[in-house]
Amino acid sequence: MGSTEPVKGMNSRQRLRTIIAGEPADRCGFWLGNPHPDTWLLYHAYFGTSTPEELRLKLRDDFRWIPAGVYRHPQGRGLFDIPGKSAHGTPGPFAHCEDPAAVDDLYEWPNPDYLAFEPVLDALRNAGPYYRASGFWAPFYHHVMDLFGMEQYMMNMYLNPELVQAVTDRVCSFFHEANERFFDAAGGLMDGYFFGNDFGTQRDLICGPAQFDQFVLPWFRRFTEQAHARGYQVILHSCGSVFKVIDRLIEAGVECLHPLQALAADMEAQTLARSFKGRIAFLGVSPSHEALLPNVSPQNVQAMAEAALE
């Protein structure tokens, strides 16, 4: 059992590692999030700052999110680009595919050899005494959804599970290899693996719990195990009402869940505390998401930062 008394005089890195580990810290942790570009302009004007880091220092922000990797495709393609794709619901290259053996013929899969890590490693080296969250975002659920189109993806979970599994394996294998290479390079420069897949809607899960167990959880568990093998904590971003699978996420190794979408079903702080207190940390009671929009006043942000220091 750990100590029940908080350690005094912690730096931000120690503080958040302690909180996520479920131990008492000297105070609440604080993260400004990742404000929208238009929001930064408003905040700089109010706080008298000129750079994001200057504002974070002024607010005593504990958390630095430094996503992994730059993808340098010879023809300028991004990760999992789909020409003409406009939304999760529009058909993708596998919308009419029926044969799992055809997955390598219908799409140019990303190549991990095109990844470059040095800019991210430099940022981690220069991050100071703050908690460093990194690793590949790995939104595999969304990429598979885009490769099919949302409706076809959900239907194929029932009608052609072998095809869904084949596409999922190709997407996740890329991110697993990308993380392996990045974690080898980053070593102890980072503290937590922060990755994201939005599993919920405002009311419930996007797919049923049984399909979540079949198509999502196995690879999800591999990602958490991959991070834990390097000594990293695991922080998951998942919007929406994911209440039904939080137990599964905890069992799979998630130590911190972001955000708290308080207006989604069963995701208000009181319900989560009553159901999961002491078993997982939560990031983002207010703001609930990382992308603060211009309608969030700087006065509210200032009050939030001051409350975290009390």
C-alpha cells in the first residue's frame, strides 16, 4: 500500500504521475488543454502572453501533450488519407469489399519507414519538469470506420466480421509498430501514453458492448500493454457516453480517462466518482474537452487554474 499522506513540494511531473497512480498528491493537477487557434488569440490578449508555453507557465499548467511522429510520405500523403472522404458516414475504399484477402489491394497502407521522430524528441527533451504525454494518437476505431463508412462498418460487424477484423488488424499493426519505434527512441523522456478513440455518442456507445469486446478491446489491450511494458502510464481520450465500458477499460489497463463529457449519459462527475472512485483517474472535469473554444472566457480559465492551486 502507498502512503496516505501527500508528498509536499512536488514538481508537475511528480504530481501527475502520483495522481494517475492513485496516490495522494500535494494538490489537484491542472491542464489548460489544447485551445482552438482562435482561442489562443483571446487568451494572449487577456493574460498578456505571446506564446502557448508562456501562458501555460503563467497558469502553472502541469501537463504537456506532445504527440508522436511526423509522417513524411514521398508524395505528401497524410496518415490514412482517403481521397474524397468528407465524413465518417461517407463510403470508403472498403464499402463494397467482401473478401478479407483483398485488404492489401484496395488501399495504400501507411509505411512506418516514413515516420520522423526527432522534432518530437526535441520537444520532449525541452519540456521541463512537466508531465509529458506522448505516443501515437492511434484512432484506429475512426480509421476503420472511415475505410468502410460508418453504416457499412457497423453492418459488417455482423455480416462480415472476418473483413472487419482484417482491416482492423492492418490499421492497428501500423500504429503498434509506430509506437514500438517511437517508444524505443523516447525512453524515459515521456511519462504517459495518451491516445484517443471516441467510443461514445451523447447517449450510449456507438457499437454494442459485444462488438466492442470483439473488434475493439483486443487491440486496445495490446496498446495499453505495449505502453506499460515501457513503464508508461496510460491515458485514454474517448468522447461521449462510455460508462458501459469503463470497467472494461480499467481492466484493460487504462489509468486515466479523458474527457468527462458531463452532459453525456452517466458521465457527470458525481456518477463517475460513485462508480469508479479509487480505480481510475479522470482528466477534464472542466474543461470537459481539450479544445477550448472562443466562447470559454479567459476569466473562467483563470478561475479554474486558481482553484486547482488551492
